[in-house]
Amino acid sequence: MARLLIGLSLGYFLVMLDTTIVTVALPALSPDLPDQQWIANGYTLTFAAFLLTAGAWSDRFGARRTFFTGLISFGALSLFSALSFSVPSLIALRALLGVAGALLVPSSLSLIAAAYPAPAARAKAMGVWAALSGTGLVAGPLLGGVLTETFGWRSIFVVNVPVALVALFLSRSAPFTPSKPGRTDILGQASAVIALSTLTYALVEHAYWLLLLSTAAAVVFVISQRRPDAMLPSRLFTSRRFTGGLAAGAIVNFGLSGVLFVLSLYFQGSRGYSPSSTGLAFLPLTIPTAFNPIFTGRLVARIGPGIPAVSGFALMCVGTLSATSPVGLALLGFGVSLAIPSLLTAVVGATPAELAGTAGGALNASRQTGAALGVAILGALLTSTGLTTTLVSAAALLAAGGLIVAVSAR
């Protein structure tokens, strides 16, 4: 059972690692800020957009089949990314990697839910899952800096291949989860992709007229989800914990990914750090995420997810205000590793077992939507207002996230 849990966690580790491993390599990939934003957002955009469909596929075709498909595709696409010959081709491959990553997340959550049916054991397992995956998220800048300086930027994609093979070997004993009849919600998926992609493009390129198209697509998506065969059944939103968890998940990743992005540019642009030095500067954030989610899982199993999640948001808020210092980064790391496992347990626990994949997909879709918006909005704020205003704005939103969790967990 422990081997299976590690294998499933390594799958999500890959997904999170690829979210941030390119952060410190962006100046080596392109000197143009919009190109840098799209190299980062090309992955998170498709990852967020396809998570809902991936969750529905996991419940329909079986979590085991979905997980293995995503894992093999992720390894192959990583190798192709290392061989890319231009910025446009790399952005396209990063977008395909996001789709493969989307297949891994809800399916791994469904497999954990099937392997650990008892709520307390499931909370502890999700703590381990979040610890390994969270380490990938914040260890990315350090690993990316070392690899970029030592072997060149292509190595940050090659490193995914052996990890994918190890994850495939360890998770081969994953349980078979039953499939169920149904069809793909094409209208819902298409409208979600259009809404998110046009929103992100409008923010990155300052083409604000596209916000009208994004809003229209979002309205179509909401209306389409009222149908009985919708990929995100409306009955899930009758749970205040589920709805609040989605909103809080978006805010967590908005703050984390956005702050990582702007700090990476600040450290290398204003302080003159090298890529490896920038990765080392993020080390105080990395260390807490390597062990604290395991503690969080045990804490959630004992007292529930509400208090740990609110505490995590509070620490993230304070840490963001002083994120240029090691103490601030450490507080941010402890906050993230308290908030994310708590939100995962709350959202999955608030949904029926047969919709675990869909719920996991919805939470991570909201999180990655927040990540894409965080990079776009905080990146724009950095260039227009400076670092201080950017960090204060991010901290204010994180404070609002803590309030949302406190209300929804009551």
C-alpha cells in the first residue's frame, strides 16, 4: 500500500514540478516577457482547462486507466519538449503537457479514495500525497536553476522521464475502479477552454476586449452544467464546503504561483541572481512543504480541515508581505503546506464516492485557473506598480481566502 501511495504521489509530483521548474529558466528560454508568461501559462492554462474533463473521464473510464494514460503521455511529451527547436513549439508542447498532467490529478485522488476508504486513513494518505507533490511545486525553482546552469534548459524536461518510469512501476498495483456509462460534455469543455484561454490572453497581452468573449463563454459553461449529463453536476454546489473549497483553492495558487513568478523575475532582474542562486533563495519555502503536509494530514484526521486551512491562509498572507526575506518565504511554505492538504480533504470528503474524480478535477481546475491568473495579473502589476504593491495585493487576496474558508467550514 505504501508503494502504491508513493507511485500515485510521484505522478502528481511530476505535474507540480513542471509548473515551477521552468520559472528560473525563463530568461534562458526567451528575453521577452510575454513569451516568458506564455511558456509558464501554456502549461497551467491547458492543465486547468482539461481538469474537469479528466475528472469526468476518471469516473467514467476508470481511474487506473486514466492515470496510466496520463503518466505515459507526460513522460513522452517531456522528452519531446527537451527536443523543441523554437519558442512557439515549446509553448505548444507545454500546452500538451498540461493536458497529460490533467489526466493524472483527479485519477490519483480517485485511486487514493478507493485504496483508503476510512476518512482518517484517507486524510493521512492525502497528507503524504500533498507532501510529495507540494515538494515538486516549490522544489522546481531550485532544481530548475541547478539543471539550467549545469546542463542547459533542455535538462529540466529530460528529468521528468525517469521519474515517470519510477511512478509507473510503483503504481502498477493500483486498484481497478468501476467505470460508468456516459458521454463527454463537449459543450461544457469547449466553453471552459474558451473562457479561460481568452481571459488569460486578455490579461497577458492587455487585449481587454476579449474579456467580453471570456464572460460569454463562462455564462455558456454555467448554463450547460445544468444538464443531467454535465461534467460538473450542479448538485455538488449544494455543499458550502465544496463551493468554498473551490474558491479558496483558486486563491491559494493565485498567491503561490504569482508570487513565485514575480520573485523569480525580481531576484534575477533587480538583484542579479543567477538561476541556481534564485533556486537557492526559494529554499526556505521548499523545506516546509517536504514534511509539513504529512503533519497536516494527521492534524486534519484529528480535528478536521477548517482550522488548518484558515491557519495556512493566515501564514501565507503574512509570508507574502515579507516574501523577499527567508523568514517570509518560510511562512509562505508552511502556509501552503497547511492549506492545500486541508482543502483537498474537505472537498473530496464533501462529495459522493462515485464523484471523487470529478470533485478532485474541479478543485485542481480552480487551483490552476488561479495559478494562471496569478502569473498574468501579478506579472502585469509588477511591471506597472512595482514589487511592493504586487505583494500587498497578493496578501490581501490571501486574507480574503482565509475568510472564505472560515465561513464555508462552519
